[in-house]
Amino acid sequence: RRANTFTSKSRWRTPSKSVSAVAGGKPVRLSTENADERSPSWNGDGSWIAYLRNNGGNWSLVKAASGGNSVPTVIREGCLPSHPKWNRVNGHWIACVTPDGLTVISEDGKESLPLTQNRWPVFGWSRDGKALYGISETAARSRVIVSLDIDTRVEKVLGELPLSFAAEVRGFSLAPDGGSFATSVSNPSGDIWTLEGFRQPGLFSWLRW
């Protein structure tokens, strides 16, 4: 089965998770809860989808059957809003960010393994599912490309990124051969404007208030 997941959002409703077949057809909503749901990630055989759910500012890692019409299962409460990634090779671990840092959580929620307290804005699994690749932020706000072995928890710096202090890094997509990954970098900028030609308030204009 080939399908896409997407987040729908309207002016009056919070974002929700839906599944749509690539060949077309009516989207299937994963849950009917009135909550902010985002950042979906498929498991290896496509039977489950993990995502984040926000209830009143409290983020949880949740999984739901990809066919919809089932009650979602809360895997872990107390997560942080960062895109989770399901290990599609062994299917056991889901990587996400918690107050303990970058953490892998078992698909049933019974195991939780904090890996590093360094901030990883983006991350994803290696092709063999034995490591995580991503971009880590140092204490000086510089960004480095890193890998992290799941078994040994050894974090290795692979290279530096010459980014500005204010640059934001988002997204992770591993190449088919597993030798590189793509991400996006945005550099916010600002402009200063002056306004001319408007009437200056006088003394009597203030007295009218």
C-alpha cells in the first residue's frame, strides 16, 4: 500500500493527522480527538504512524494504526516539540526529544534510553538503523554534523557548518545510499523603515482624550 500522511489545519481547528492513498481517494483521519497533532513518522511495514500530540501545552508521543478508526496509544508523555523518527529497520526504537535530551523510546513505551543532552535541531536514522545522524548545537551556538551510535552512545563530530548565529535548521532527509542527508537552513533578516507625512499630535489633541 502506498500512502501519504499530512497535517490539516483550518482557521478554526487545531492541526490533525490524516492518511491519503497516493493513487487518490478520501483521506482517513487517524484520530477524532480535538488536539494539536503533528510530525508523523511511519514504522517499517507501514502499519503504524507515530506523531506528537499537544494537549494544553503538554506534548506526548503517540502512535495510531495507519488504517485509522482506532484509539491512538500514548507511548510517552512529556516530550518536546521536535519531529520524531521511527527506526524502520528494526522497528523497535522511535527517536524523539524529551527533557532528558535526544532519546529513543520503544514502540510499546516500556523502554526509554536517553542518548545525549546536546541539542539536536534535526536528526534521522542511518540506513542500517544502528545510528542517528543530525546537526547538533554547541554551547557557543555553533552547529556541527554529528553521528551517534545507539549501542555505545558515542557521539562523533563529522564536520562543522559555517552558519550564522541566528540561522535556523529544519528538516532531515537521508539519501537512498545512506551516504548523505539533506536539510534546510533559513537566515532571518529585518528591515528598518521610517514613516513620513503623518500629522504630529499637538497639545489640544492630547487634551481631547
